[in-house]
Amino acid sequence: MSAKPKLFMTREVFPEVVRRLEAHFDVEVWDKYQPPKYDVLMSKAAEVDALYTLLTDRIDCDLIRSSPRLRIVAQMAVGYDNIDVGCATEHGVYITNTPGVLTEATAEFTWALILAAARRIVEADHFVRWGEWWRLETGWHPMMMLGVELEGKTLGILGMGRIGSRVAEIGRAFGMRIIYHSRSRKPDIEDRLEAEYKSLEELLRESDILSIHLPLTSETRHIIGERELRMMKPTAILVNTGRGAIVDTGALVRALSEGWIAGAALDVFEEEPLNPNHPLTAFKNVVLAPHAASATRETRLRMASIAAENLLAFKRGEVPPNLVNREVLKVRPPGFG
């Protein structure tokens, strides 16, 4: 073993973060834009003491069992549904994430999607860019590109955590009524934003804009399916910046095809990247983005830095500040000793 613990980073990040890690680790950075294939990742993991990963990297029990040197997986993401946390704990592998840094970027992006869908921004851009406006030979028409105003409409938040509450706060600035459904009630948010707690069914039936901000768990997978989509208003717009599998994609395609809802704005999908021939790409009333809600330089740098700090704290023999599986402390103390 080298003097420094070995670290494999599954993607390039900001050079200043890599340099900081190189002072303490023997670092190998995957230099391709695409993630390493699973067999490559498994091979690399077997040779290192630490991994720096993304949501697209599958860290399952087979990989963990095949990596006897592995002590910590530092994930540059809030979510960690790509990691078998229970298996990691059993084998004394620390799992960390980067919470609390995505709120502003994701909330702002959610509102970009809401406005784009409500006012048909993407469709209007194509209308101009592809020459349809020019071919119609009219500069303005009373019925051209009609969208909907948000003032006085009902914004439904599914998942009133940090991001959901920030989206709701911005919604109040638009003069919207705020309703929400969450695992638990949020009295402080209800008081501050005049938000109303609703059952899931009430939320679906009353929302003009339904914005999803749930983590992906066994309970939330496909929580929005055909039954739920049929409850929504035919004028409603569904917005998802949570996780793709929270919504049953097949049911959503049917809902859009048959007019159960008016439109959708999606940043996340059950399968990523999305095939350009996927049925969702055919709808003019759907806004699509490539899982980019956190894609600001400020946020991504904070995420990269927090993931690095988790690694450095572990190397110092300290409990990482963003340890996901605290039960691992009973299995093995922090550090590479």
C-alpha cells in the first residue's frame, strides 16, 4: 500500500478540488465524459481505499463485497439510492453525501420549468427559430401562443422539504395559493406561507401546478401513476425535479396523449439519458431538461467541495460531517488505519 490511501474518482470535477485531494490521497480520476462501466468500476473499487462517486455509479453489494480495501464512498449528490447502504454498513464502509447545497439552484430551476411550461417558452422558441412564425406572415395574433397566468392559481408541493418550501416561497411572490402534502406537517411553513396541508388525493385534485420534490424510496416509487394522474385537473401542469421513478412514465405518456393533464416539465426520468425517440419527446406541451436542476457553477463546486471534505475528515479519523449510515460507527471507526 502506498503512503497515501488510494482514491478513485468516477468523474472529473473542479481542478481545485482534485488538487486539494491529491495532497492527501493517491488520486486517479476517470477522464471520460461517460461514467465508467460497471465492470470497470468494480475493478477499480477492488484496488482502492476510497471512492468518489455520482448518482449514476452503481455501488451494489457485489461491488462492496469485492472491494476488501474500500473504507468510504463519498457521493457527490444529495441522493444515494444508487448505493446499497445496508450492505456497506455491514462491511464497515462509510457512505457520505452532499446535502443542503441544492436548495436555491433546484428551486430556481423548478421555477424556470414552471414558467416555461405555463407560458410555452420552449414551444415559442421553436415557433420562431424553425420559421413557423415567419411562414404565418403575421407578427401578432390574439390567439397566438396562449399560456396561463400564475397569479391566483394553486401551487401544489409534493414533498415540503428544503427545496419544496423554497419553491412554495417563490410561488407566494407570484400570488399563488400554496397547498402541500408531505410525510409530516410543517406548521412553521404553514404559518409563514399560509400553506395548507392536504391529503395526496386533495393535492392532486386541487393543484394547477404540481411540483414534485420527493426522494426516491420504495414508498415513493411510482407514487404518481395512472390513478393519481386521472385525479388531476385537465388544465394542470406536472413538474418533476425530484426523481424520475416517482412518476410512472407510461402512465404519464398516456395522460399527455389523452389530455388528462395539460402538460409537464421534467428534469428527471426513469431512464437517463433519455432516448431522443422516447414518446415524451414528441409532445409540444412537455418541457424536457437533462437532469440539470443543480447545474450552476456555485452549487456544483459546493457539492464537489463537500464530498472532498467528507473524505478528508474520514482520513483524519473523524466522523465525516455528512455520514449517511451512522450505524457503521459500531462496525469500524473512521480512518484508514
